[in-house]
Amino acid sequence: MNSKKRAAEKAVEYIQDGMIVGLGTGSTAYYAIEKIGERARSGLRIKAVASSKRSEELAKQFGVALVPIEEIDSIDITIDGADEVDNNNNLIKGGGGALLREKILASHSKRFVVIIDESKLVGKLGRFPVPVEIVPFASNLTLRHLRALDCEPRIRRDAENVYITDNGNMIADCFFDIIEDPEILSARMNSIPGVVENGLFSHTMVHAVIIGTENDTVKIKK
């Protein structure tokens, strides 16, 4: 079993009957959705909300019952991956393009459990670019303000076309060297008109980080 799958299956152990579960997006979240479907077929009774159209499709494929986000008041647990996790459990997310919906689910969850393999651990964030969801209108001006934060923003492309999120927006991948204070940077990014949300997730949102290792074990950082 690979380390991502090991972490995902450990996280699914947190899920109990009757819960509302938030489903993440990406290669590691895939394994969580697959395992949730397996448990649902064995009798687990839960309802789920998805952070992307792709995860909705996976949930249906694996037999996970979905509920419209408009019909819930809160989420018991959200399980999702991350592109980087620092020593304090701050995250960079959004490599899969769903950072806005992922942050909405995480911020309304009683528990936000992050699943990764060891390669995603860093001392300080910055090796992976920070995805920033921006509106298409005046995107050149938004990029200019992002560039003033000492980064190099690049509009994400899907083959030859500009990548468009499920919300109809664009993503600027912002390349930094080292991010000294993720919370301050997040606030500065979100203060720019044209920015919808960014992929920096504060440690204050995170209940636990589950790390799959190559030696058939998992580590849990709380």
C-alpha cells in the first residue's frame, strides 16, 4: 500500500455513523473517498459534501451519499490533502484547483484532518507555489499587486488554455522563496481587489495531520 493511501485510510477511521463529511480534492483525497465508499457499502451511514465537481463524481462512483451544501449548517469532519505542510501545520493547498471550496469546507468543519505523505513536509512553506484564485476581470492589475508581495505570479494553464476553476475564476500560482509568516501573507493577498481566496491554510484550522510513511506506518501531528 502506498503512503498516501495509508494516510487516507487512517483518516477515515475518524468517521462515525451520522456524520456530515467534507470530501477534499486531489490524488490523496481520492483514496479517502474510495475508503469512505467501501465503508458505506459495509453499512456506514453518512452524508457528504464535495469540494469540487471531480470529487462529486468520485463520490457517486464509490457509492458515497451526497447532500447539497445548502442543506447543512456545519460539517463534522473534512478530510483533504495538502501540497506542503510546515513545522507548525500551516498548509499550502490548491494544486488541484479547488482551494476556495476546500477552504470553505475546512473552515466550517468541527475537525479538519489533513492527509499527506512524507514528501510534503517542509520546515517553512514556499517550495510549492501558493495558488491564488482571482476573478478574470482586470486580472493583469491583480497580478501586478500580487507581484508587489515579492513573488512571481503565473496564470495556471490547462494544456494550451487558461485553467478555469469550478467557480469560473482563474488561478495565479505565486512563486515565493520562503514564506516567513503565512497568516500575514494570506491576509495581504486577500486584501487585494480581484483576489477571491488563496491557498494558505492556517494551522488554527487543522485538527490533525496524518502522514503516511514508506515503512508501512503513519504519523499523526496534532
